[in-house]
Amino acid sequence: MQIFAVVLVVLGCALAGADVRTQHYDNARTGATLTETALTAATVIPGKFGKKWTLYADGQVVAQPLYVERLAIDAPGVQGTFNAVIVATMHNTVYVYDADAEKRGADGRTAPLWAKWLGEPRPGTKQIDMWSTNDPEWGILSTPVVSEDRKTLYAVAWHNDGAAGLQYRLHALALQDGADVVAPVAVGPASTDASQPCNQGPFNPCKHKQRAALLLHQGLIYIAFGGDGNKGAMFVFDAATLAQRAFWSSTPTGTDGGIWQSGQGPAADEEGHVYLMTGNGAFNGNTGGQNFGNSFVKLKVEGAAVTVKDYFTPCNFQFLNDKDLDLGSSGPVLLPTNPPLVTGGGKEGVLYLLSRAQLGKYAASPEAPACKNANALQEFRAFETHVHGGAEHYGNIHGSPVYWKGPDAERIYAWGENSTLNAYVFKQGRYQDVANPRKSAYRPPAGMPGGMLSISANGNKAGSGILWAAVPLDGDANTNRGVKGILLALDAQDVSRTLWTSEQFAERDRLGLFANFVPPVVAGGKVFMATYGDDDVRRKYDGANRPAQFPARYGVAVYGLLGPPMTMPAVVNKNSGDVAVVRATTEPLALDRTRCAEVEGGMNDCTAALQDAAGGAPSLHSFVVSAANELAGCVLVRVTVASKDAGLNAASGVGFWAANAAGGNQAAGNTGLFVGKARLKTVGTGTLLNGSGATLHEFAGVVNCATGDGESLSLLFKPYMEFLGADGKRYRNWDMGANYRLAADVTEFDRRGDVLRP
């Protein structure tokens, strides 16, 4: 069972937004769209925002969706101009959908504006998928790219040509109807025998994975490859003719050095330099060699060659190799700073900040592997090691950092595995207060891969910045199939504040199966989130074991506003001594279900019934449950707070932040309620430790409800006193204590000695 906020479902409206033509929005890979006006901290809340529909697809969606506004379509049976979302699948199909309307076909699935199958995909094998998380097939793995004139979509597909073997091809499709603009061309040689491992020197078409997003820059398309036991490879094609211009291997005389970056594309600057990060592999660049494993590399196409212009290799690169700690498990982010900087981090959990003018090359250290890189502008461990499953795990960074310059500060956000999200203030060309970043309330289960991030904002306007994150909900998504995902919206200026999650009203908003390495896409007032399907058995397929059944439906979940945007007064948050929790107790819950009101989706709003059960004490959180739920394990909570009389005289009431947590992981964000002063239940008076008079008020809640998988929900909460200012803003003075917690192991607590005089 889950506790949810009340949600009202009404019709939304079409909203214009900026194009998303490449992975993470731009070639700098900042992960930020800065033209979003509809989705703000005031509108992305449980009662106004949720899942609208799901876009059907015929296979796993591993590539990030793209978006083109006001796209002219002239396909069979469909003519007109549409805001369009582009979805590519592992079955080698490209779909273009109307982003603003769910157009169901006869089978009940959303009908695309057009769709095109590019050919038989490569069958999955343990050779390339040891945990079978991407079974049964491998087709379009990387995020495609749209041309600047918005007329052509470029995609790379892995093809199974039967007896002719396996082949990668670059496709150029007309966005108006899916027709080939230029005939598809081979990327690298084909395998000679699809049933046997093949090795074509610097490129292995049987095992190389084309995971990194495509880069289109200054008329050239960059296609990068990785794969265990294979040399890192990158092909460069002319976007107009699809003729190959150049090839580069990160380890031409060595091994490994894959360019995979967890799906992040290579980055590019205005001078035509391309930046990427490589995985474990040989390195000898410091002695004039051509091998650049575990490195940041700066490249440029010059004639028919790709030239290494600069690089940075950590002083402990051999340690990274030995421990399988790829530096290139995420991609570089080019920061819009002066002087130009680049940042990124890998499986060790260390973030690096480098000068783009002088990356730093390699400086050996006798203190390796516990060495510091004096040639880096800054480096620090962002995510610590974590012990689970009887082993030590590093804080791998997979989803690349994202950057936003807000109204109060520049920030860089990163989410490594086994950790919370970290938000770092970036000032004077450096990460600030790296030991104490602002953190998210939600922490995913132990395991890979951490969080996949995006930022939406209206420039740097206050209250407009939202950090969107997709993270696992119920397991390690590296070694398990069937792991569910959760989509979170956090206040980008204060990521400890959860605005909304897909678990608050799970029956309607639940995301589906987590898609490894795919960030959310925000465009046109909507959020498009790829999935690995609707549902699957969560299981580890080790050894030769492989799944025999697969999700019933694959697709992309579409979230948006459920009603017209409302203008909400700005909120100013600060700590004070105006309100404090005094005590909390629990007792059996006797709820009159006939007092629960029916709401959308077969749900019952039992918030009023909870107040009745508590003898008139108002609820501190929304209590919305499935009509069929028997409330197993649920107990009533009584919370007493002390409200300072001097503050209460001017206040409009007392409110709460509240959330559920299962297994220590908060999954439901803020379900807290505000209680107007006229509805407060007074249960006594007292004197605060500072001598101020106070009134004691009681509130009700619920804790320990069974989740259905052997766990029970704990309750997190914290009160505030609210004032409506003459300027129209709402001022919230929060309890200065940390978040309070009740659970199966914490059934009561008493803080009278910390708050009140005897």
C-alpha cells in the first residue's frame, strides 16, 4: 500500500517549448532546457501534475526521446503541423508521435504520426549482455540527433543480416515522413559470421556497443563505440552525404578504452573541438603513444584524420583499470564559464574540474593510487564507497552531471550510486563546500546506476528551476531485470525539497520499468520518460539463465499538467523558533471507511476520516488509499507541536512537510497539509525554553502501513508556521530540528525537555 496526495484530473492544454534535437539538450551536454514556463515549483505538485498517457513502442527504449515543435508532417494519412516527440527502440523502429494528444488506435495503443522499421536487430546474447537486462534484442541503442534545419533525423542501428553477419548502419530519415534522405551507409566493416565472435582489428561489429549518443557538429556526425575487450572507436561521417570522413581509436595499439559514457554523447565547443571520456584501457599518451584509456580527450577533425589536441589522465589510472573503475562511465559537461571549463566523473565517484584550454595531461605520482592530480583545477570524492552484498562498492557516477545558473547561484548536480543527489554551488570557477552539498531526501536502493538528471527552468527565474531525476525504485538495475523506476521533481534551488514524485499517486503516475542511463526530457510543458516496459519479474539472470517472458508493453511515459496553470504566491522558507514538535505517539487505527471520498482511479481520500478517527485532530498529511486496500498494519499517529504565541497571533496557520519511506527510501515526496488557524486543535499551553508563551496543538497521521512486499511505511515529517506577507508572498518559519521519523522501530518520542520549560 502507498499513501498519496489527492489528485484532481482535468484536461490540459498544448504548450509550446524549445526543440530537443540532441541528447541532454545541447552539444555542451549541460542537461538544461531554459525555456520552460509551464512547469514550475508552483505547478509541479501532486494536485496539478501527473501521468497523461504512455506512448506505445515495440521494444525497449534505451535512447533518450527527442522533441521538435511545430514539425510539418506529410505522411500517409497524416498531414499537418505538430509538436512531435521522437522515440527509437531496440527493435530498430523509429516513431514520431503527436506530443500534445493521445491518439489511440484500434488496439488501444497510441497511434504515431509515422513509424519506420529499419530492419532486423541483433539478437541478444550473454556475450554482450551478461545479466540479460536488455534481452531479447539490440537495435537502436544510442540517442539519435536531429539536423539544425529540423528536416533530418540521424540514427545508428545494429542490424542482423542473417548469413551475412552483423552490421551497423547510419540512417538519415526525413522528419516529415520517415523516408530515406540518403541511402543508409555501413558504419565499419560487417562481421563475416554472425554465430562466431569476430574481430576486425580496431572495430568489432559483433561486440562493440554504440551506446554514446550521436553528436552532430559543424556538418559532421560523430559515432562512438565501446565494449569490453574491444578498442574504443569513433567514426566521423559527413552529415550531407553520409560519406565517412575519419576514424579514431582511443587505444589503436592497446586494448579497451571504450567510449560509452552511459549514453551521454561526446561534447563539442564552438571551435570544433570534441570532448569525450574513455573507459578502462591502455594508456601511453605521456610517452608519445596513441593510447588514451581512462582519460578525458580533446579531439579535432583535420582533413581525413582525428587529432588529439589535449588530454587529462588521472595519476591513478592503473588503479582504475585494475578495479574496473572506468573514468568514462559518464560523459564530459562543458561549462558556460569564462575561462571555459569541463567537468565529469566516473566509477570511482570522483568529480574532476579541468581547464578546456589546458586539460592537464598526465602527471605521475609516487603516491598512486591515493594520489592527487595537481594538474586538475579541482578534484574531490563526490560519492563515497558503500558496503552491500558483502562487498565494497564505489560511488559510480553514470548519469552525467547537469548545470544550471539560477537566480541565486550557479549549481552543478550529480547523482552517484548508493547515495542521494548532490547539488554543489559553483562560484568563482570552483565547486564550493564540496564536503557539505545540498542533498535530496530520496535515496535509491543499494546498487547501480544512480540518477539520470535533467534541468528545466525559465532562464534563471526564481521558482522556475526543477531538477528532474529518474532513479531505481526497488532494486539494483545493473544485475536485475524488472527493476521499477521512479521519476522525481526537486526544487533546483533547494534539492532537499521534493516537489512531486511518480509514487505519490502510483496507480496513475507510476513510471514502469527503469531505463538505465536515460535522462528525463522536458519540452512543451511535458516530461517524456523512457522505460524498459510496463512490468516484469524482478530477477537476476546470472550464468546462462535468460528470460523467457517479456513486458506486455514497452513505451515512453508522458507527464504534464492536469489542469490550467495557477499563479501561486511565492514561498520564502527560513528556520525559526515559532513552531517545534513536542511529542509523538501511536495507537491502533479505527477508521470509518464510509467517511472516505471516492477520487480518480479507484482511490479513496480518507483524510477527513482520519481526522474523525483522531477525535478532531487535523491530518498533517493527505491519506489517499486504494478502495480495495485493507489498511494492514496501519496505526494512528498523534503529533503535538508547540506554537509560539507571538508568532501565532500573526500567522495564518501551521503546515507540514510529510513523506512515506519504505526500506529507508523515501518514495512519495511531500504529502504534507496546511491547517488554517481556525482549524487547529488546542490541547494545552506551555512556556518555551526561551520564556515565550506557547500553545500546544495536536495533529494526526498514519504510519506502518504494509507495502505488500514484507515492508512497512515509515513517516517522515516536519512542521512550519506560515504567514501571508503584505507583498503577497507566503513566509514559512520551519521547525529548526531535523526531519522527524516514526516507524515500526520508533513508535513514539518525547521532546518536552528539549522544547518546554518544566
